[in-house]
Amino acid sequence: ELGAGLGLAGVAASLAGAQKVTLVDREPLALHCAMATAAMNGIPTAAMGSSLEGATEYGTVRAALYDWSTSEPLQMDSNPNVVIASDVLYDDTSVKALARLAAELLRERSAEFIL
């Protein structure tokens, strides 16, 4: 989930059956709250920035710091099947950056993108 905030969409994805979920946001406090949301809903969580490659529990959620306004590529340890961005466009300056990231994810990782 890009721009996870409190992680509502990512938590919902996990509860709906997603095998692994990565909550991505530029704000560390938001990610802390998102992980707390997951834990309070009984979802297994992994340490901040850790890989989910070895995650054994179905639905495991992890958090990753990333600011899509930078030109840095989003580092993922695996190719996501679905990318969610929910309630993320608050100002015009974010539109181009999010569009760039969406294009990168769709081109390089063949992911489905839900905005």
C-alpha cells in the first residue's frame, strides 16, 4: 500500500487474504501507527524494513519508508501482484510523482495498480 497512513487499505488486504503486505509511507510515525493497526487486528507483523521473503505466517504485514517525491526507485524484495494507493492525493504536487511511481511498478513489476 503506497501512502499507507494508518494502513487501512493494507490491513483490509491482509484480512481479505493477501499473502504478504508492505505498507509504504514517508512518515515513520504513520508507519508505526499502521503497524499497530495491523497488530491490533491480529495480523502478524514483521520488523520495519525487513524482508518478507522468509515470512511463514500468511498475511504478514511489514512497513517500509519511502517518499515517492524523490527520484529513488522503490526497493522491493519481491514483485508485488497488486499495488494499492488509497486517499493519497492531497495536493497537485503529488500527482506527477505518484504517476511516475505507478508507471515504474506497472512496467518493471507487472503489478495491478488500484488507486
